[in-house]
Amino acid sequence: MTTTDTLTWGLNLARAPRLLIISLGVLLTACVSQPSRQQAVDYRASCATCTADRQLTVVRKTKAVAPEPLPSLPEYQDVWERIAAKLSFTDIARHARVEKLEDWYATHGHYMTKVSDRAGHYIYHIIEQLEARDMPVDLALLPFVESAYDPFAYSHGRAAGLWQFIPNTAKYVGIEQNWWYDGRRDVLVATDAALDYLSSLNQRFDGDWMLTLAAYNAGAGTVNKAIRRNKKKGRPTDFWSLDLPRETERYVPKLLALVKIFRNPASYNITLPHVEDAPRFAKINTGGQIDLAKAASLAGITVEELYRYNPGFNRWVTAPDGPHYLLIPTSNAAQFQTQLAALPEKQRVRWTRYKVAKGDNLISIAKRHHVDIASIRRFNELNSDMLRIGQELLIPGGSQSAPLDNLNRGVASSGRQQRKYTVRRGDTLSEIAKTHSVSVNQLIRWNRLDQGALIKPGQQLSIWTNASAPSGIVRKVGYKVRNGDSLSAIASRFKLKVADILEWNGIGRSSYLQPGQSLTLYVDVTRADL
């Protein structure tokens, strides 16, 4: 071998490891470059062959090196990022009607932030349920439209809860409603029923989600009638072509506008509150009835927070016949389970001993203690409604009778109580008004007095004063008077007093209601549909 040949052989020998390393580097780079968030789902499939080649190449070099694990799929920064990545209605959201509502949401960023914050308590659970059923994640935005994500929301049509079931539909889908409990407001029960109902409607309308949503709002019969009308006229039968109720014609575009906004909220100058993409509550079996204030104490949370996660209960205690579970914030779940297990059975519910007095009956006793007659009968094993003077009754008595102050929204004018004032010698309307911090005109209106009327000792006057706290969960409801309505009929429908309706709306008892007239009502949603 010549000197030149020796040098060439030596150079080639020196280059060989470098060339092998460079070749391996190029091959590995093609396989292990970190995918973007959008490419993450396709990563495993796209690199399957590449991975096998990489492992074979490494084995040839040295059998001691194990194959590298695939990078884990990316976790979302928060629940909004998760939703944005999975929205699927964006292609059907291009319409002038959608753009108008899109503009409204975009100019009401404060509202969007407030409702999104409220949604943070429940939306993770709803997304999980949608994905488990292989339903569009877009539907997690539907409670924004239905109830502004308020589980205590109540409409003039008597719809209640996150998903706004009316009593008849609730009965149709199997939701329980009784004196103790309203499943329409139960986050788990109502969500399960709503998704079942939406799935059923979607099958009925051949997978058309716009018609499905229209039917959820207006009823399947209404949508089918509109479709038949268009077919007879030879017109298209898609949602945009149908003649539907005005509310429904806005309902579907509202959801589609939200889909566009949540796809990229920053482009609308909307900042959403951080909501972790993780469970907010745990479902804990209570094994029986329990005082809600006691349960809150065991969990180390406020009663208001407990009701926020368990809005289905109408009373201060869980229902005797169930459901026997509570939703507890995840950070407090372990503490609640430990404390509940150590709680003696007798301390689960507080009891009051009541001695029957002259004139008492089950109705008056139940009303006085805010409990239903059936419970008094059951707990005292009564075979009839006959009571004896001196007889002792066990009455379930809550440890906190009005724990719901902070859950009442927009009810500043509703927390009013009527009291009777007996006129004394020397009293005048101006003095009485001043003493009770009301105006003379209010006294005149409340008592239907003539201007300048004289009051007499012993005469009783009605005076409305601010109450210290509402007795339940109160929501402001706008109601439009319909043909045939009367004050007594409206009061009966919403479990109100005629005098309250008159006071809230500044109208006289002799006033006639007109169809289309707007009334403001303050409805206790825990009692309205009983």
C-alpha cells in the first residue's frame, strides 16, 4: 500500500463514525421533534414506522440502549383551551344572524367573564360527560344560553336549573320533583337528563344539530310543523329557512356566536377567568338524610358553597328518600368523608319537640316549622291527622333556617316583609311614615287611603319593610301578562301573594291587567313549583 493509499484509508476510517453519527442524528430528528399542540393527536400514528426504524438502528449500534418513550400528549392550560381545541360547530356558525349576537357578546366582556367564572364550578363535569358520550363539546356552552350557568335560574315559563327544564319535560325525562328536592337543579341529574334528551332529539332529526337545538328550545313538534310547512311550499328545511318562534330563531345563533367567541376569545378582547381543567367536586355517598349546615361544617366550607354544588335541595336538609349523596369541593372531599364517618347517627338531623296547643293542626304546625305534613306524619308514626292537646311531636329542625343570603342575585327589592301597625291616639300618617322609614304616599297606596284621609286609633295599617333575609333562593323574573291572566292566577302560579305583586310593580288592587303588560316578580325557586 502506498503512502497516499494509507492516508486515504486512514481518512475514510476517521470519517466513518462521524458519518454514522450524522446519519443517525438526521433519522432521530425526524422522529422525535416535539409536536405542536395541534399535531399531538396525530403524533403516535405519524411516527410509528419511524420509531421502529430508530429502535433497529440503535440496536445495531449497541444493544444496551433502550428505546425512548413517546412524549405524552399535552395537557391543556385550562378548561377554555380544552373547549377551544374541540369545538366542531364553527363551520355552521357563518351567518348574519350569528354575527349580530357575536357583536353583542364581544361588547359585553364583563358579562362573559362573570358567567364564565360561574360556569367554572360545573363545566368540567359537563365536558367529561359529553366526551364520554361522543357528543360535541360545543354543547357545554348551551347553559350559557339557557341559564347563564346559574343552577338556580328560573324563567317566566317555570323552567329551572342549568338546563332549564319545565315541569312537564322534567317529568317526561324522569327527573324527580318533590317538596324536599328538585332534580331540575341537581347538576348531575339535570346534565344526564339533558344529554339524554339532546341525543334523542338528534337521532330524531337525523344528526342535524341545529334542528336538534331548535327542538330543545321550542319542542320537537314545533320544529316538525315548520319543516312540514316548508316541504309543502317546496322550500328548504334547514334551520335558517324555517319559520320558528322568535325566541328559537335567536336561541341557536346565540350558541353559535358563543362557539366562535370561545374558539378565540382573545380576538374579541375577552379575558376569561382561569378555570383549571380538573374536577371541581367529588360525589360523596351520605348514606342517608343529613342537615346541610351540618354537612357544610363537616366539609369545612360555607353553607352557601355547599348549596352552590348541591342546588337541587329545597330545604335545609337532604331529602329523606334520597338522593343520598352530596357534591363536595375536591379539596374538601377527604375531610368530609372522614368527619361523616365519625358522626353519630343522632347528630345527622336536629329535632325539635313540640307540644300540641289548642287550635293546632298539622297544617299550622308544618307551616310554622317550615316542614311538610308528610314528614311530621312519618317521623311521628301518625295514622290520622287528629291531634291531642299536650301531645308531643318530633319536628325535624334545621341548624340554620336561612343560610342562602349570598346565593340570591338581583333581589334587593324583593326582600320585603309586610307588617301590621295599629294606630295609636295622636298618630299621624307623617309620623308613622317617618318612624318606619317610608313615605306618606306609600302608606296611602299600601292601604288604599284617600289623600287627606283621617286615621283612627285602633285602625290597622299595612307597612312594607325590608326583610333581614329571604327565606329561600329568590330570582327576579320578568313576566308578560297573557290573555285570561289575573293577579290571583299569577300569584298562585308562582306561589306568591297578590299584595307582593302589587307592591313590587306599584299598581293598585283595582287595576286591570293588560295582555303584554310586563310585571316584575321575585320568585322563591325552592317553592314555586310545589
